[in-house]
Amino acid sequence: MSENKTELSFLPVPGVRLATIGAGIRYQGRDDLLALELAPGATTAAVFTRNAFCAAPVMLARHHLSQTAPRYLLVNSGNANAGTGARGLDDTRACCAALAEAAGCRPEEVLPFSTGVIGEPLPVARFEAAMPALLERFEAAAWPDAARAIMTTDTVPKLCSRTFEIDGRQATITGIAKGAGMICPDMATMLAFIATDAAVAPEVLQGCLKAAADRSFNAISIDGDTSTNDACVLAATGALGNAPIVDETSTDYAALQAAVESVCVELATAIVRDGEGATKLVTVRVEQARDRDEARRVAYTIAHSPLVKTALFASDPNWGRILAAVGRAGVENLVIEDVDIWLGEVRIVEAGGRAADYTEQAGAAVMAESEILIRVALGRGTVDAEVLTCDFSYDYVRINAEYRS
């Protein structure tokens, strides 16, 4: 069993073709519509946002996935088609029907995805007009174009590949993602599409994706806002020719899980690095918690704190803000004398108070770095958890203030 990070920016995945086009959905002079074609017999898993106001494409994608195996994914940027009521569902169905008619499949075999501005009707006529030309552009090597087509406030496309060994054969996995703001996924504005040529049973693939998402996309936060449109899809085309993976205790499954998780972690990290206006990548690690929920609750309270995030941007070792976040995280019967906190390797809090050997100079040196570790030991148990986040800069406010202009 092996897993290697390819030196190339991406590897085509046998059984997957992609096509992009500029449909003028919101942006001019760039591609904003993407279709992914999956080979017959491919299996597909997905996780979606838990936001109660989930977008129309999320509702329809869930429904279609429960009905049949998809042949196409249809993704647009610039318009979220969220908060659009019954019309939004009708518009999404019309877009799926337009692709299905052009491709010769059933509408239920199309999974729709959207990202962009909330509350505006989807310009269905532009989808329909672009569809014939879009389907003429399918090619296996269009992953970089696809990564760019789904961008909104992203400043860079997010794309990565891996190879891993299945049944003595070299399998490929490639993924793309978008996201830079409204990022605090809660999946059982972020989109990710990942494909492998391995053959995997549907229920095994779903479990693999859920586990990987929990350790990656569900462990990041830029601003604490969970989008109406979050979705992550994992497709397994079976083009590798291996016997389908059906046993979650097998060596082949372990190789698959490791590769999927590695791709998800890299894409999730790229999202945080590209956070709107972000200048720093921050890992919040909580140790010695009683359970995982408690550890994650403390980590997210720190990661979501505007006061902590602005101090990070200013390179200000204002450790009282971190201490206050831990205190308000809702940990029952927290014994503050058992709590220790570090910035990198610098202990700032010991036994619930300022560490005796802490200096502002040492704290400031850590805060000036571009990658920072905040570590909290609760002294309550043996469970750890990590969350990736970033700082809040002036540009975060500017980008979001000007988003619809």
C-alpha cells in the first residue's frame, strides 16, 4: 500500500471528462459553467450543507442522488440559487433538463450545484443557450479549467491529485474545490468535486467521504458562516478494473481512505489559505478534552472569535482574547487551574493564569509568523481535535462589503 503526492498539478481520472464555458450567468469574460461527465457504472457519494435554508440545487441534488446513479454534474458560479423558493427549484429542474436533453440522459441523472449571490433568480435561458457548445468541449484534461470556472471570491483555483495502490494497480484521485468566504462547513459557498478511477461499492464510498469530510472540510472555518450551498462529491468510475472495494477492513479500503482524506485535507487547507483577505493560516489544537465534541467546541470558539482573528492579523499576542474564548466555549465544570495555552512553542497560560516565563516579545514573534499554532490543553481527558482557520484583515470587510457591487 502506498500513496504519493504527484509532482504534476493534476492527473486526469479515467472515466471522467469535464467541460467549461462562459454562459454570462453573472461574470463576463470568464467561464462560469462546468459539466462533469461520469462513465456508465460509476458510483457517487455526496455530503451537503445542513443549513436549513439550503439552496434549490442542494435539495434537487439530494433527491436525484437518492433516485439513481448520476451521469453528469452541472455546476455554475455567480448565482447561488438560494432563497429563491419554488421558482428556484423549477429553475434548477429546467437546467438539469437542458443538460439531459443535450446529452441524451434523464434529468434525474444530473446533479446540480450552484455558488454565488443568494436570493437572485437563476438565468435559465443562459444555461439553455450555452448547453450545446458546453457538451462539445468535454475532455479528460480540463481539470484546471474546471477549478477556475467554479471560483467566486477565490483568488486562486484549488486543485490536487494523488496516486495510490489498489489490488496491485496504480489508482488516481483528483479533486477541485472553491471557497474563500462564508466558510464553516457543516455537512454531514464551499464546493468540492473529487474523482477516482477505483471501483468502490456505493455504501463504502459514502462512508469513506463522510469520514474524510469530517477530518477536513468539517474542520475548517474562515468566518463561522455556514453556506446555503455547501456540497462535496466523490465519484468512483471503476475504470481501474479492480474488484469493487466492499470491505472497510481491507488493505485496499485503507489505501482509498488515506488518499481521499489526503486530497480533502489539501483542498480544505487551500480554502483556508485563500480566505477572503487572509494573511495567516492558523491551526487551533485542543488537547486533553473529555470527548471530541468538547474539543471541537473549544477549538471553534477560538477560531470564530473576531477578537482573536483581528489580533492574529495585527500580530498582537493579546492572549487574554484566547483565554476568554476558552472560558465562554460552554465547557461544563471547567477547572481553569488545569488549563494551559501555547502560541507555537511559547506557553502563554499555565495553571489558568499567565505563564511565569512568558514574555510579550516571545508571543509577538510567534504571532508575526504566516502559519501559527494555538494549542490549548484542558486537563480533562485524552481527546484531541484540530480546526484550521485564518485571520480577519481589512480586506475581509472590503471584499464582503463590495460583494454584490
